[in-house]
Amino acid sequence: GDVVTPTRERYRGTLIGNMGYSRDEASQAIADGRLDAVAFGTAFLANPDLPARFRLGAELNAPDSSTFYTQGAEGYTDYPTLGTS
């Protein structure tokens, strides 16, 4: 359910959301004043150039969850950036 609305009603400090927001959903939540910022976890992991992709409306790399929480660089530093994809 919606946890942002009741939280915002009770809390006036900086509120940062991180619940699988798309670029457009995040922008709308900030514009509406429901959130002050949105964090992008796995989207940022799979897209090291996420701000540029958002700015350009570029397609996002899909995160590979089979490489999460493993040793080594695979899944952390090997996603293609816009210039290499």
C-alpha cells in the first residue's frame, strides 16, 4: 500500500523514497511534494550512467539479480554505458 502519503502527513523533514520508482513516477512524486528525493538502487547498479539515461530518455539496462551479493566485479562494474552499448 501507500506508505508515502501517511508518512508525509506526519513528517515534515526530508523524505526520500526508494520503492522501484520509474523516472516519471519519481519526477511526479517530487513535483507533487510527496517526496523530496528518490533513490534508485538496482536501477543505478545496472546503469552507472543513470542520470544521463534519464536526461536523454534512453533505455535502461536490466539488472541481473543473479550477480547481486557475489564476490568479484561481475554485476557491479560490467554493465554497458551509453557510449559502449
